[in-house]
Amino acid sequence: MLVDYIDQHRDRFGVEPICTVLKDAGVPIAPSTYYAAKTRASSARSVRDAQLVEQIRAVHEANLGVYGARKIRAELSREGIRVARCTVERLMKAEGLRGITREKVVRRPRWLKSLDGTPPLTQGAPHQVVPFREQDGIIPAHAGSTWPACRVTSGTPDHPRSRGEHTT
């Protein structure tokens, strides 16, 4: 990534001044490291991944984008290409390829069901959710959660809990 950045700006500033500025910014890279990275040959994994991505795309398109990683791996093995399923999964995810799922509904956790950002407690509940204020003297029930602290009151304003009073 740093090599790409230096490549983009080396014509204008030069390699050594860029490396000096990056070192001052807390991202140390020596000019020799840059040149070594430029002359280094590609790894065997990246070369094989590039070949496999082409074949995975071909199988995925030939099957109308329906096949997932398991079936693509099976198809590749029928063609005589040995590849692990996890490799196919990794490459498909990197390329943004997905198979079709049988589920018609997207499942979400209960706390994500509300897309407008309100906690699920307010959805269809007869209670009123009021933001927590310290002067009320009520300890929030979900102090460590990602939702803002809130207190639940009954629907009527004259209820003791809506005034912050506790009944024992």
C-alpha cells in the first residue's frame, strides 16, 4: 500500500523525500525497502490466486451467478483443478461474488430489526422511552450497551415511575 502511494507521487517529489516525510509522520519506510518491494517477484499464492479468480468467475458466470463456494469448488474439481473450499470462499469474498440463498427473508438480530436507529423496545410497545437524565436519579438498565441510556415509563404522565419515584 505504501509502495502504491510512493508510485503515485514519485514523479513529482521523488522517492527519498516521500520516505522522509512518511518517516516524520510515523510511518517508517526506507527507500531501499521501496525498491526491494518493486523488484521482488510475486508470491506463489498471489499468482495462483490470480489464475483461480479467472476460473471462479468463469464458473460463476456460466451458472448464472447461482453457485456458491461449495458448488464452484465441486465444479472446479470436476474440471481437474484442485482447490480448497476455504480458498474459493476467500477469493469469492474478495471479488464480491455470492451464490444465491434459499432463504427468502434476510435474518437480522433482534436489536437490528429497527432500521431507524431506535431501540426495539419502542416498536409496538405501549411504553414510552425517555432519554436518561442523571437528575432523575434512576440508574440505566443498559449502562454498558451501545444504545443511549433510557428509562421506561408507563404511558400515563401521572404514574409514579414517570415522575422518577420508586415504589417499594
